Amino acid sequence: MIRKTITVLLSAAFLVSMASAMTGTVGGDIGYYNVNAGISGASVYFDNDYKGETGGTDGSLLVDVYVTGTPYTTYSVEKQGYETYSGKITQYPSAGEIIQLSATLEQQMIGGDKGYYKVVTNGVAGASVYLDNDYKGLTGNDGTLTVEVYTTGTPYTTYKVEKAGYTTYDGRITDYPAEGQIVELDATLDMIPVTAPVTEPTQSPFPLAGVFGLAALGAIVLSRKE
């Protein structure tokens, strides 16, 4: 009788463990951290564990954690071209709770002995950019072009932006970038309105004066016959 009871208890314990494994409840309940970076494609780490990339229109990532597990203490968010953001985790979610973590990523300053001018148009792509009389390239799809200049070189004094069908913009350069600094130059290009061609009036093959002349000649001929 005792052996049967032990067998039944062991069987029941085995079934319970199998059911737990099938339902995924091993490890306890789950809470969440929502990492808000404002930039898509940024890598998120908790301590040294990679958790994924931010996405969506708000540049966020939802990370699930076991509330009964060892708590994380730090998080970091990084993306090429930006300074890595690191922060401390001081709050821990309960089951089903979401805790917000913010991360502000600043763009990296471009290094070297060069500075930069960023020519910003009013959204006109494919416009030619000149510093003094030196051609520097075309504006991109966002209507901008970044031009590198040596900080120790002779400074430019003027810039020009032009495109067919638009008014040409001419401006003066009064700010000069330091190493790694970006100075913006604004250029507004107005579209030139297209006017319909003027249609010339159709001219008669026989001018009015010629008609009167023929009539007079005919009158003279008739008078002579009479």
C-alpha cells in the first residue's frame, strides 16, 4: 500500500513538472523595461547582455525580465555616429509592470583637423553648392550637403547654391568652424514659375495693303476697257 502511494505521488509530481514546462511558467513571473531612445536602430544592453535594437517611430525597445531573477543594475544604448548612453537601473518591475528607462543619444563630433559647413536648403535636392567658386557637390534627398574644410586653410568668404528652375542663392560666410565643429549655412531657393509661351497672331499671306492695291489695279483696268 505504501509503495502504491509513493508511486502515485511521484507520478503526480512528474506530471506537474511537465505541465509547468509546457506552459512556460518556469522561472517566475515577468516584468518589463521600456527603453526610450528616440532613435531607431540603436543597440540596447542590460549589464553586458544584448537585448535588441530600438525601433518604431519612437525609437523604443520593450525588454522583459523575470521578477524573481537576479536584477540588472545598468543599461546602455549605442549606435554608430552617436555617443553611447549609459544609465543605472534603480527600479525593478513587479509581474506585468512596465518601467520606463530613458536614453538620450548625442551625435558625435567629427574629429581631425577639419571643420565642416552644412549647407541647408528649403528641402531642394540636387542643387549645386559652391564655396567661393569651388564646386563642392549636390544636396541630398534631405536638401542638405556637408562640406569639409581645413581649419588651417584660407577661409571661404561666400557660398552659392543653384539649380535649374530655381532662383540662385548667394550668401556670405562669417562663421568659421573649429576642429570637428559643424557650421550651418542656410539657402532658400524659390521655384521660378513657368509661364505659357506667347502665341503670335497668324498673319494673312496677303497683307491688307496688298489687297487694296489689287483692287485699285482692277479698277484701272476696267476703266480703260470702257
